[in-house]
Amino acid sequence: MKSRMVVVKVDDDPIKNIVRPGPHQRYRNPRVSVETRTLPALHPNEIRVKIMYAGVCGTDVHLVTTNPETGYIKCSAPAQIGIEGRVIGHEGIGKVLEVGSNVYHVRPGACVTFESIIACHYCDECRRGDFNQCRHALLLGLEKDGIFGDIVDVPSMLIHDVSYMAANKTWCLAAACVEPASVAYVACENTRLKAGDVVAIFGAGPIGLFAAMLSKSIFGAARVHMIEPVLFRRKLAARWSDEIYDIDEFFKYGPSAIDVVIEASGNMDNLNRVFWRLKANGRVAVLGRSGEPLLLEAVDHMITNAISITGSRGHLGGAFAKVLTLCRNGRLSLDDAVTAIVDGPEGICDLLNFPEKILEENCKVLVNFDDQ
């Protein structure tokens, strides 16, 4: 069986004298193209899926966006890209065509959405229930071939059966957004966000937008302040934010007392600048990856006020099921974040060749594979 897939290829050229170079210090000159590949025999623990809709993540954009001075990619999330390239994409919904011989919890014909972290379930972190921090985790679309293709093979452990959503196009679009919404859910949990909190969110991309939705409608925040430099995204985020600013406006007119900061932009200078505004027992979650260092000046303020900073990665540990339940019961409308739908592998390949269109003119972009 053959399938058209979106593949990123790079030059593997690590910067010298860096002991553990990240992808943004190793891979240069990304090229994205559509390739027709022959699917191998189905692995016993995998399923074969006809993709219906797939979501474009900021990580996908950063894989093909380069530092103009060096040519290195901007993506600092874990990635392994060999000479054959990497099939990218990790958010979406599809219809099961075939199941491996060890798969019993889903049948052909079911519609499924996907987690994107392949945990080992054997390391100490997994055995403690910390699946997002699995020592041997592989990331779909980054360290293992992903779902930007007409037909793809996916580990069966990643799937959630959403057949009940498949008859409704709006719900299908929402199902394609569950992965980033679950990442935002975990960030809200990690900050112990509670009723009455004042929240500041940096970055109104999909995860920041979903964090705003969840903060208000699910976790009970008193006020949500959104900080976003792109006008299009500020206008979109206004629906779920009490106040919205560009960066300079926020630091000039924004609140002086904040309980929770969610940093989803990757601009680490934001945290250094906002830190003095955090109240006693303030909580900070860092999600946005850029490879930048975090230089924190207000350490005494942090100590005196028992302020906590946590890295927030992933969506495992029950967030997927919670977000799906919220969607099913009308508490979340994830499709409201969708601003564009492009058609098939060629559509996403064309879009990724002009990544500024995603960052400056859209929020969540989906790819329609269903009519291909």
C-alpha cells in the first residue's frame, strides 16, 4: 500500500563544542516535500489509519523555520531526523483501516484521535505515573514518523476512540485539536490554577488560546490577561480573555498582582520581566520552546514569596480523556481555534514553505485529508 506523506529533510551538522546539541544546534537547511512511500507490513502493536484531519503544531513550523544567520532550525524539542527524513505531524483524527495482531481494543472502521508521546511504561518515571517525563519517550512526528500522510501506521497505545464524534464535522475538527488542548490542560493543572486566580498567558497560539479557554471556563480564573504581539491572534483571543495586550502594552498597563503565568510563546525575557508582578505563592508554567536561556534577576523575590516555576510538557496522565469529556458535554469548543483548513499533503507542504503565513495570519491550521 502506498501513501503520500509530508517529509522534512535536513543537513545534520552539529555546532562544534556543544556537548549535547539540541535540534536547533544540530539540523540545518530544512526542506519539506511530499513523498509517496510504500507502507511496510503492519507491526503487531500498531494500527493503520486513513487520516481525516491533521493539525499543524508550532513545533512543525519551527522544524522548517531557520535562523536566517546560521540556517539552523528553530525547533528545540527532541527530534531525530535521519538521511531519509522525518514524516512530521502529530495531531489529528483518522479512520482505522487495519489493526495489528496484538491489538484488541479497537476495530477497523473506528475513528480515533492520537496522543503524541510514546511512553515506555517500564522506566522509574512511568512506574510512578509520570508518563510525560518517560526516560525513553519517543515523540510522534519528531522522533518517530508522524501522521501527515494519506494513510499512516500509528502505535495503538496512542489512540482514543472518538467514533461518537465522527458523524459531525465540527466535532471532527475539535477531535483534531485535542492534543494541544490537553497540553494546555496539563499546564493549568501544573500551576494548580484555581477559582479566583489572576492569570497572565504569554502567546496566543493554539496552546495559549486553549489555556485561556480552560482557565476561564473550567478552572475558574477570575481574570485572564493575554499577551500576544500578532494582531490577528490578539483579535481571536479576545473572546476568551478579559484583557489583551501586545508585549509593550502589557508591561506598561498590565496588572501588578498575578497569581499564575503560563509562558507559551518561547520568549524567555517575558518571564524575567513579569516576575516582580507575581504574588506570594505565585506559579509559573513554561511551555514555549525556543532554546533560549532563562535568566532570572528576581531570585530574592522568588525565595521570599515562595514562587514556583515548572516546566510543563505533554498531555499524558488523563488529560486527553478529560478534554474529550469536556468537548462531548459542550464545555469546550476547540474548533473555535481553527482559522484555516488546507487540502492534503500538497496543501500543508505549500503552507510550510511559507511558515510566516501560519504565525502571522492564523492560529490553528488543519489539513483535510478526507477528500483526497
